[in-house]
Amino acid sequence: MYDERVFYDADCLVCFLVVGQCEILQKLFSKMIIPAVVENEILGLRFNPKIQYNYNKLKKMGFVEVRAMVDGSKEHGRYLKLKKKYKFMGKGEAAVIALACEKGGIIASNNLLDVRGIVEDYGLNLITTSFILAKAYEEDVKTRAELDNIWKDMLREGRKRSLANARSFTEYYEGEYKTDSFYMKI
């Protein structure tokens, strides 16, 4: 089990929530840290009820820690600076970066176009859904066949933009993962 602080953006977390595969996260990580703005996204938008149910279940188990950014705090100041400097960046992405910068930790986000360059500029570590699935395979949490099925389920649930450019977990693991594991670390 990895004990590092991982700050989840909605796009990464929703991949696991929508297919009911949160036990992967529970077996790999000691807890999830969710910025309050990300929680609001998950609970406030028109996500399907399965997502909200699975999220609330994790929260009741104590696996989710919600972090609010208090006005005047360092992380809130960083958040405001990020939003001002990178106008294209969403609230969730800005919140996870601000918290990771100020508290130390890893960012879990699939929105590579918005965050990868910024994460590199700040010297932060970034992981994606695809990378987490690869770690689940390497840590014997799931078999390759199970992960291929989970990948297929995520695609069926409309998470294509959240996954690597592969048609299956196996294709990702045998291809893009080699590149991802060069710059993504847990």
C-alpha cells in the first residue's frame, strides 16, 4: 500500500466511481484527499447516481478526506494565483495543484493538457487513471484480464478522454505505460 498523499481531481476519481472499482484505490492507497471544490463537482453536477453513491460510501468508510481551502491560507493564495495565471484551468485542477504544492503530495488527474506542464514547472508528481490501473496490476490487486474488463467498462461509461490512447489495459501496459512510468511515480 502506498502511503503518499494523493490529491484527486474529479476526472480521475470518477473513472473508478462510475464502474464501482473503488477497491482498487483502497488497496493501493491509505486514503484519498479530495479538495472541497472537487467534492462539490462530484456531488453537485449531473453525474449519474452510481458515482454519488460510490463516493458517499467511500466517505462513510473514512477513506475520503475532504480538504477545504480557507480564505487567507497559503493553499488558497496559491489556488487564486493559479486561476489567474492559467485561465483555462478548472477549479478542480487548480485546487489539487495548490494543495499538492503547499502540503506536498501527488496529483491524480487525467487532464494532461491542462496540468502536465504546470505540474512539471512546480516539480510535482502526477498520476493518471491508466497509471493507477498499471500499479494495480503490478501489486497483484487485479489480473490483466480483470483490468481489460474494467478498462472496457470505463470506455462504455464515456471515460475515453480519461484513459490513455489505448483500446485496452493490455495495450496501454505494453505500450504507453513505459513512457508514463518514466515521469509518473508513486
